[in-house]
Amino acid sequence: MRKMSLIVAMDADGGIGKNGTLPWSIKKDMQYFVKTTKKVENPEKRNAVLMGRKCWESIPESRRPLAGRLNIVLSRQLAEQKSNDLIITNSFESALKMLSEPPFVDSIETIWNIGGAEIYQLAINEKLVDEIHITKIYKSFDADVHLKMPETFKIDENPSENLEFFEENGLKFSFHVLKVAEN
């Protein structure tokens, strides 16, 4: 099976959602999300964003599907669908099988798992994640969805470099990339 990258924003307690949406509004984080999930090395290819139904429904209808990426939605409730920019399928396994075969194996550069928690956990449990991009928000929110980071990942940063912090809407945050720790 193909490996994937996760991208997530989380609060100080690992909170990632509240009532089907993000508990915060950080424009710079949304810009980072778009830039990161669209970036390709090969201009002939594009990336895929893999998400659960609740994550899909949290995106404003006017912004669905997310532009410039193949959107794959996992749902046991929505009808299966397949178009150039959107695939709705009923299982994680069928989505991965599809992405591992032509035409997608040749046309998709990176698979970005964008959540929610259940979809993140499926990929982590199956050991299909090679890196995790995290926006750390240095505040606790009243989140009702949390994600525990796997211990097999470590921050891929040079400790001698200064970590850059940002602030927006009174929230302090930073961007990190975690990679699978070498044994």
C-alpha cells in the first residue's frame, strides 16, 4: 500500500475539533494547509486529499471539492461517486487500493490524510504514515475530538535552529514536521 502524509492542527491538549469544525480560526494555518497539500515536485501530477465524511461536510459547499487536488471522501452514508476531482468511497481499503493502481498510482504524487480523527487513526494503525505536518496551537480549547501522536514519530528539525512562532487572533502557534523515528 502507498504511504501517506498527515496534516493536522491541534491545541495544547491534542484537540483537533469541536462540533464538526475547528475550534479556532487561523488564516495563516489555512494558507499553510492549502500550500502544503497542493505542492508537487512533478508539475504533471497532483496530490490527493483523503478525508472522512464529517471533515468533508465541515468544508463550506462553495469550497468543495478542494481545488487543485483529488478529493477522496470515506463514507458509509454518502452514495459512492467518481469524477475527475471527487471520489466518494465506503472504505479506507478501497480508497488505498484505488490510489495504488493506474491511473492514480501514476498521476497522484502525495496522498494527504486531512482527517478527521478516525481517518488519521486508521492510517497510523496500518503504519501507512511516513510524515505528519502539525500546526501546534499553544492554547487549550474545549475540543470534543482529540488525536494522540504516535510515539514512533519525532520532530524532523535541527535543534540548533530557532523554532519560529507565529501569532494571530491572540493565538500563538508553530509549524512542525514529524517523521518516522529511525530504529
